[in-house]
Amino acid sequence: MKKLFFCVIVLLLIPVCCYAEVRGKAGEKARWSISEDGVLTISGTPPLYTYDEYDDLYYERPWFKYNDRISSITVNKGFIDLPAYCFYGLSNVTSVSLPDSIKYIGYAAFEGCSSLTSIVIPQGVKWIDFLTFSGCSNLSDILIPESVGVIQQGAFERCRSLSKIILPGNTDFVEDSFDKGITIVSSCNSRSRASALEYGLKWEMYGTHDLVRQDGHEPTCVEPGNEPYWECSKCHAYFSDSDGENEIDAPVLIPIVDHTVVIDPEVPATCTATGLTAGSHCSVCHKVFVAQEVTEKIDHTYAFVPEVEATCYSEGASMGIICNVCGKWLVAPTVTPMKSHTIVDSGAVAPTETAAGHTEGKICSVCGAIIEGIEIPALCNMNVLYLPASVKHIEDYSFTGIDCQAIIIPFGCETIGEHAFADCASVLYVKIPSSVVSCPQNAFSECNPDVFLDFSAN
């Protein structure tokens, strides 16, 4: 009990070590401070002083002498550049907080921060300079934004705990930016992928390929075909499957096939054109195996064309001689003029259902042409009024002014009334049967003066 009491007294007598906050200038209007709990804060208005390796300020970075008590770094909003060497050698720092305003991280800015485990580089930073994180041996988690375009030499050398780094943007780097054992994770079409493969680093896909199916093509006799494949529209890598699991160096080719031979038939010569002998060629590539040769034209094959006598309806022609193959005339026939009509008197001819008729006059006895008189069309070609067979009497004025071209009065009708068909101006033909016993003179008054009143059956 006495021993325990003695130990308590001794512990109470041991002085407690407590750090007071320290602060100072980090630039003309910039300030730095270290809190009691070891947070180095950069505040105020940029820019910071520049710390060159060969400048006295490099050895007089005001916070470096407090290295043992600095455990984290916070840079307040508004600062754009972190100058070279600004946090170099702060070996007890485990975390860093940078504002979104940072655009440039300078040469060896965090080199030798061996206790740093993670850091988020703000979106907007475009350049990570030489040796920026060199010797950060415990750094295992870092977020590189898409804005970073270049990572310079040695930026992550001697980062033994950094086994994998994700570069989501089109970031490029040089051969010694990373240690050889690191794995680069980036999109398939980024410069990071090309650089990783060029420098012998491991590479993994960030995201997925954008695969587009490319159809296969059948081989021909002049070029090979290929099987269907899938091509990434971003990196143009080839795959044999739609899931992008089996990458291939090039599409799988299908060997060239034999020619497709077709026969070119003989073309006989004529009296107007040369001919061709038979031959053969490939219908795909048009390679000629047996060339066709030209054969000379042959002589005309002449035939006599007999004389054609002229008539009153067509011209005639004298005898001629013609090639019956090409139609070339050796002796061209001469035209003989048409003959005159042979005119004879002709009585009226009633039209039938299918044949035309004509009024009394003159016709050609050879061709039947009507010289004098009026042609009456066939009944099938006229608008005909057929009166029903039951009609016995046609009353006065019954059909005055009717619009038709022919009127057929049925057998059995006995009388036709006054002006029954008066003023029928378009009537050309009227058939009056022998049963009609009474037809006044004015029954067809004011009609076409050339109307054909057919009493032939009466």
C-alpha cells in the first residue's frame, strides 16, 4: 500500500509537457500558425514565400523547426500555388487538407513527409511537379482528379505503401514518376494507359470499354475475310466477345478463296459490228483467264423487196434491195403516189349495231371512202333511244328536243304524232318500221337537216 502511494506521488510531481500555439509570416500577407494539437495552418492572402533549395529561406522555413509537433497541415481557401519545398521533410504529418483553389503543387512540396498516409488533391490542379510526394513511404491512399494532365519525374518515387493509383483523367506521366511495382488504374483511352504499357508498369481498367460490334466479312479471291469482333470506340482495342473479356491483337482473318470462273460466250460478228471469241474471267476480281478476241465484220445479206402498187388509200413503192440483217438498203425503193378514188353513186346505207352507215351520195368503190354524204356511226358508238316493243302510237310532241343520236322505232308501231320528234338537233339516224302507216311531215321538224330517215323496211 505504501509503495502504491509513493508511485502516485511521483506521478503527480512529473511535469506535464504542453505546447503553446505559435504563429508567424508565410508571405507578405500570408500567415502560418501551429495549434496546441499540432495543426499547421496556412491562412491570409497569397502568395506564400518561395523556398528555393539554394536560398536561405529554404533552411529557415519558420515551421520546420517545429517538425516534431506538426501532425497535420491545413491550407485555407484562396491559395493557388504551393511553392517548392514548402512542406518538405515534415516527417510527422499524417494528413493534409488542401482547398479547391489550389492549381499547382510545386517541386518537392511534400517530399519526405514519411508519416503521411492519405491526401486528396483538389479538382483543378493541372500539374504535379518533380519529387512532389517523393519519400512519402506511408502514403497508401491518394485521389488524383481528372484535371491533372502531367505527373513529373519522381513525383511518387519511394512511396513504398502506394501499390495502386487511380488516374481517372487523361493524365500523362514520365518513366520515373512512380516506383516500378505500382499499378496504374485509368480509362482505356487515356494517356496513362499508354504510358504504363510503355514503361512496363501494371495497368488496370478504370470504368469499362465502349464496345461496338464490327460485322464479319466473307473472304474473296483478292482479300481475306474476317470473323465478327468488337472494337472499343475509345481505345480501339479488339475483343472476340461482347463482354470485352478476351482481347485480341487483330480481327481473326479468314483465308482468301479460289476465283469464281465464268464463261464469256462467243459474240458472232454481223455486217455492222465485229464479234468476239469465247473466253473466261473471274466474276469477283475480274481477272481474265482466256481473253476474248475480236472477229471481223461479215458481208451484208441482201434480199429483194417487191414492188408495192399504189392505191387510192396508200402510196406505193418501187422494187428495192435491202440487207435483211442490218436493214441497210442497197437499192432504196422510190415512192409512187396514191391513185385517185374510183367514185360511184351510192344509196344510203343504214348503220348496224357494229358497222357504220352513210346517207345517200358518192363513195369510192375501191376503199369505200365517202366522197359525198354523211357517215353515220355504228349504233354501238351512238347514244340510241330504243322505244319499247309495246309502243303502238307515238303522241304529238312526245320526244320533242330529246338529246340522242339515233332513234329505233319498234315494229308494231302504227302512227307517229305531230312534232313527235321535233327540235332533236343531234339526231343522225331514225329507223322507221314498215308497220308505221301514218307519219306527218312535221314529225321531225327543226331536226338536223341531214338526218337519215330509214324507211328501208317499209
